[in-house]
Amino acid sequence: MTVAAPSPTMELHVKVNGESKTFTTSLNKSIFDVLRAEGYVDVKNGCLVGDCGSCAIMLDGRPILACCVMAPHCEGMEILTCAGLGRAGDLHPLQTAFLDHGAAQCGFCTPGILIAAKYLLDQNPKPTDDEIRAALAGNLCRCTGYVKIIDAVRDAAKKMNGKKKGVTKRAKR
Amino acid sequence: MLEKLQEYVTPKTIPEAIRLLRAQPRGSAVAINGSIDVHWPRLQNARRFVDTSRLGLSYIRETKTHLKIGAATPIEDIVQSKACARFAGGLLREAALTLVSPMRRCETSVAALIINVARTIDLLPALMALDGSVVVHGTSKRSLALRDLFAGKGRTVLDRELLLEVVIPKPKAKTGTALERHALTPSDAPMLMTAVTVRTARGKVEQATIAVGGGLLFPMRALKLEKEIKGKPVDMGVFACIAHGVGDHIQPINDARCSADHRREVCRVLVRRALTRAAGLGDAR
């Protein structure tokens, strides 16, 4: 029996949550493998086959499943994980809404859902409930707490729209 | 995972990408667009991945006669595209949305679905029903109808050729389209699905295309039945008869979702509904 030679290593240059990083990785790894190895534990290991949405991250402003994207493909790109959405004391409205609504039960699927919800609100600031459900169709919650999640996304959208309106009014004055 | 992979190259030009694909034996070099799917067996034996995401092949262009979709275009771009929304009654957009996860739509390219003969979303049969073709480049550039492309489960007839774009002719006036699928849930792989186009004039079918996919090893066109329906009256009885023929014509798979026999029956129902709707006779449910 022949054993395949180990996959060569490479240096990967990416920006993660606003910080420039250089990681050393085998080139047969997914970006999920790299991020987890580097301590980004908010990128969750759900199914590793692209079915559950737990490992969702933003890659150059678009949501992807980290387990299904090759690490070398991300060279020079910007990555945003759930932890990069806000900071302690300055949370993203989606994060605040999830807290307010108790939308995280065990919390395992939450990072992926926040990323999917952010993409939705980036594209469509006033989504209907059906549009929220469609946007979260790739994220599985095994606690089955979808109602609170949808409530939280709807609430965050309202708050973000209200904030934008306020800014416009002040600017007009 | 991907234990044999020794090289990951990201060419900047199409000739370079083709050279990198052709320098390896068949099956050893694989063009990808960055994302992978464990269900695609052709990736497992690859020694070299050729990343085609930086070749400028991500675009949707509408000309007077055609819609052209670059091979590296993410499925999400088809969903977002206004050109795709108005093209052929929105059939492409509707089919693209059957890949329900926005994350999957953002990372999966049109070429990935075609080259890996993806069965779980409805885009390939929709492209086939619209008479789509692919432009590929190996030793030379050539165009190939999608209906002639697939050779088996997860296999195409291409040999180390790079898929450049998908070209879809604009349907003629008075062409109706419809897509019908049967799945356990909207996000589940279909037991079977069909995409059809019907052009009518003076109460008769001038031309129809019928593509079936989902529960087959690879999607196919029912060319014999398409010939048969030509010139027949626009009538639900005729459509039921043709749909029955399509059910006989296909070779569905047996799997955990349902049996081949059940798929034949589902096919007859779906094709009848789709033809009825595309011909403007209303919802046949």
C-alpha cells in the first residue's frame, strides 16, 4: 500500500476581523480548519459538510461556509467572524437583539445565524418574516428555537432602520 | 480530506489555467472556484487544484439574442441579477433559489454545479430546458449543448477542458416556462424535478422542451416526447399523455428518499403540471 505524501504547507495572508494575519497551513485545509486552529472558536464545528451553517463567516463581504472553502482560496481576502461583528460594550444590533430575545439557546448555531442575518440586513434592511426565514434556511438550530431567532432579526432590523433615520434627520438639520 | 492534494494554484489568465489543467493526467488536476463539496467524488483523487476564481469569469451579460453567465459566477449572483429575474419568466432565478442556503449560493459557482453534475438543485435542468450550452477550452475552444455534456453520475464528457461560460438563447415570444419539483421540504434534494418551456400559436404547441432531473443519475431532455408534442393542440389531455411518456422514458434512481417506480409516477404528475402551467392553462394541481 502506498501512502500519499503529506500535503505541502503554505503561508496564508488574510485580514481577520480587521487584523492582518499570516497563518501557516497545509494547502489541503479548509479555511474552517485554519481559523479553528488559530483560536477563532466562534467559528463552530457543526457538520463539516456544508449542511448546518454553524461555521458561516463573511469572506470579502459575502457569507460562506468555512468548512467548504479551501484555505488557499482566501489568500489576500478579508474575513469577518461572528466575534468581529461587535465588541464587548459595543455590540452589533443583531447581537443585542439576540440577547434581548433570548434567541440563543445552547448557542452553538448562533454565530452562523448572526452572519447569515447580517448578510440579509446588508442586502435588505426591511425584510419580511418570510425573507428572514429564507435567509436563515441554511442554518440549522437543533434546539429548534427558530421563533425567537426570527423575532430577534426582525427587531434588529427595526432598530437599525430607526438608527439610520435618526442620523438622516440630524444631518438634515 | 483531500489527502492526495499536492498543489493549489491560482492562475491569473485563462491560457495559464488551461495549461495547468492539461499538464496532469485526466482526473488529477481539477478546476475549482474555491469551494468544495464532500459529495463531489472527483475532488478526492485530485493532486492539483486550479482555482479559477481570479480569471474574470464571474459575470452575467445580456445581449440581444443570449444571456451569458460566466463559469465562476456564484449562484447568488443569478438570484440577485435583474437580467436573470426577467429572463425566461424568471425560470433561472427560481431554479437558483432551490439552493436555499445563501452561504452555499455565495460560494458555489455555476461551473461547479455543471462539472460535478449536481443533482440537489434545479439549475441544470432549467438551463437544459432553455437550450443552454457551455463554452469550454482545452486544446481548442468549443461549444457543447448541455444536454450532450453529462456522461454519468458526477461525470461529464469533458477531458481537462476549462468551462468558460454558459450561453442561453433568449426564448422566442409567447414561450412560457415552468419549474416543478417534489421534495420533502423546500431545502431537501428533490425526489424529482422538471423544467419545461412551451411555445404556442393558434391553439397548438409550436415547440416545447422538457428537462427532468433530481432523481436521475444526471439530468436529461425528453427529446422524443418533445418531437411528439409539436403541432398538438394545447390541451390538458395531450399534456397528460406526453407526461406519461416522459415517465416511461426516464431512468430514475432508487434511494432512501423513494423508489424508482415512485419517481416515474412523480415525473408524470410534475411534467403534466409544468406543461399545463407553461402553456398558460393555469395551475393543474
